[in-house]
Amino acid sequence: MATGDITDIHFGFDDVFTGWGDRAAPWNKPLKVRYKSKEGEKTIYLFTNFHHKYGMRASDNKEVHEKLETMLG
């Protein structure tokens, strides 16, 4: 997948990945990326640089989302 294949990005919960029920706290939101592939549009949920901070699950999704927004304009 190249950045030109990305059709949408979303930082936060949705109807598929809802949060607490998926063992994700409000501060550890998924990064949802939709992209074009040979098989049609696909969706992937990411937790970039997943780690523990102060004993809680964390990721760099907010920072990556901001960088992608800037790159994609």
C-alpha cells in the first residue's frame, strides 16, 4: 500500500472497534486507514508503536494520524 492508495483515515473509535469492550482505554484510540487494493477498498486498524505507559496500554496513533493528515493534505 502506498500513501496514494489511502482513501480515508480516522483516529478514534467506531462501530467496529468500540473501545472498552475491545480492551482499549479512551486514551489509546485506534488509527483506521481505508485504502484501495486490487480486491477493492480495504480497512486496517493500527496501534503504532504499541507500548505501556504508566502501566497502561498506549500507542503513537495520535502523532501518526497528524503526520498522515499533513502528508495527505
